[in-house]
Amino acid sequence: MGSLLDFVETQLTYKSPHTSGRHPDREKLKEVERKLRVPLEWSQGGQSALNSIRYNVDDRDYFLSLVDLLLSGVTTDGAEEVEQHLAEGGSAWTVDLSGDAPFRLLRRVDPTVTAAARAVMSASGRAGKHLAKAWAEVYGRNPDPSTAYREAGRAVEAIGAPVISPNNPKATLGTMIADMRNDPTKWVVVLTPNAGDPVLMFRETMQLLWTAELSRHGTADETVPLHVSPSEAEAALHLAVTLVHWFHSGAIKAKR
């Protein structure tokens, strides 16, 4: 915690060419107050505002949100230093170092799972960008499960449409599934089960992703949830990672 507090104080202060030591950065402190919506103590100016942040370090949620906010303004070296502190402290949070700034905190996921997912994201072009957005919305400090689910579906559409519906510039998961249902003989899957049609099985996996997003459309049915749950979004994300990998690797492809 002490190392992270040093990081926080460095980000919220500046060195003056005319005096020694570091001085509170009033503009940054005001930004923190606005964005985290927690009032600071300004009775003695910037110094008391900075002190009030020190008093709040025992509020774990506030402190992590503060670190997350300040990460957006640091260099790669600064982000890597914060990640080192988090890792050494056994934190459940990690710094997302997978791309360029701005950096952010993400919930720590099993390293093997993370590495496999990041490999798919980095290799799959635009689909990978959708997956990265979905990942951040599932595991970030302020998760948005509905957005995460939507981005997961878009990732599969982005990479799958050229394979399933190359002549349809407006292809969606729904139209791709319909195309596979209408003529499953157009594609081949690398796996050959003892029984059953592998193309049908793959189509049903896509259909699971598509039809399980019950909040996708407006409806008068009161039993339909208004929002995707966190567990649903997480499951959809990892299912989409697998589907994107299959399309990218050629595990499913059009017959020639």
C-alpha cells in the first residue's frame, strides 16, 4: 500500500523550479474530486485536499478507483511500476499493459487464460479490438456486462462474416446462423466427431452466444431481464474468444 500511495502522491503533486519539495496540484485534485465524486477538504487549500486523500487510503474501493483514474495519465514505465507493486502485494487487480496508454486496472485472471485470450486478441485484427473492449468491460473497475456481451458478439461477426456470409456486407450473428442452417455443406470443421454433424455443432455454439443475450431487444415481456448479468457477460466473452480463434485459425472454413 505504501508504494501505491507514493505513486498517488507523485501524480497529485509537482515540483516547482523556485522552491524545494513537491506541491499539491490543485487541478488534478479537483479532477479527482469530480470524477470520483468524493469531496476533499479544501479548508487549507491544496495541502489539506491532498491530506484528505491520505486519510481515505483505508477505503479500499476508493483507493483502487483513484489508482485506476491516475493510471490513465502515466507512461508505460509508470504503469509497469504500478503493476509490479500490485503483483508483489498479491493484489486481485492488475494493470492492463496489453496495449498503449491510457492504462487501467483490470481484475486479475488466471495467467494462462489471460495469455491465451490476449494472443487471440492481438492476432485477430478488428475482432481482437472488440474482444479487448469486452474484456475491459467484464474485468474493469466499472464493469458494464451488457456492453461486454455486445462487443463479444461483434467480435464473432467481424471475423466470421467473411467466412460464413462473404457476400453480405450487413451480416450479423443471426444471419450467419441462418446461412449455416440453410446449407451446412458449404463449410468444413477440423474436428470430426464420432456422431453428429460438426458444422451443426459449431452453428449451435454460435447460436448459444446469439440467443442467450436476452436483453438485446426491447420487449413487453416482464420476465426478460433488462440487463446482462456479470456471469453471463464473462461466459459470453470466453465463448467469443474461442469462436474468434476458430475462425482465425481456419478450424472452420468454407469448402473450396
